[in-house]
Amino acid sequence: MFSSTIEAALATCETTWKQIDRRYGVALTSLGVYAAEYYLYSQIMPLFEDECNTDDDDEESILSSLQIFSAILLEPKLDWITPKVVSLLEILRTSATRLRGIIFVEQRHIAVCLSHLLNHLLKGVQSAYMLGAASSSEDPEDTVKRFRAGDVDLRMSSSAGHT
């Protein structure tokens, strides 16, 4: 049983648990456990940050546990990602020239997770994601400007953000 504050946080969630579970499964299958856990973390952590009262020991313990979870995300291991992502990394690492390109993905959350993953695994390569105006926390026009200027080497894009 969750405390009333945590129940309130879950009630304010715009994405249902069924959607989160489905998207988690897609991230797990497509990118691996690291990206799936990152997706889950990115969906859950804001709920608790917004709703938890740090005066309550139970909720403070939950936030502490989530902070430990975030530390795990700092250093991904190659066995935490799928073989196709490992292949992508090998291709990107062996490039003789400076990398520049767009990687198209089918789902928005995969673009976000893949960008996060590549930023951690490819040192010296900056990636960003573009999801379209309605769904992105990043400004799509800013992402395009940074890509054109060379500040972003790889752009993850869903079909909504292909323009």
C-alpha cells in the first residue's frame, strides 16, 4: 500500500501504467535493460519529486532509493544493451571522420532513450533528440539549429520530428 502522497503522485501521472509498461517492454526489446530502466526512471522520478514531502520518513526513503537508481544510470555496461545497439556503437566508433547524422526511430521514447545512451557511451559525440513540437521537452527548432551548427553530431528523430 502506497502512502497518500505517493498515491497522489501516481494519480497525477499523465501516462497510464499500462502505457509505461508497454513502452518499457519496447525499450527493453529494442535497446536493452539500460535504456528500459532509464525510461522507467524518467517516468517515475518526476512524480515523486513533485509530490513527496521530505518530512515523511517513508517518502524520504523512497526518494533515497530512486537516487540510488539514478546513480546506476551513470555508467551503462555493454551487456546491458541489445546486440543491434552494440553494432551501432561499433559502426559509430570506427568512423574515420567526424560523425554527423540522423537516426530515425519508430517511437518517441526510443529516441529519448537512445540519445541518452549514446551520450553516455560515445565520448566526444553529442547526440540530441527531436520529437516534434507537441511532445518534446527540448525545443525542436533549437535542436535543428544546434545540429546544423555542428554542436550536435547525431540526432535521434521519430517520424514526427523528421522535418
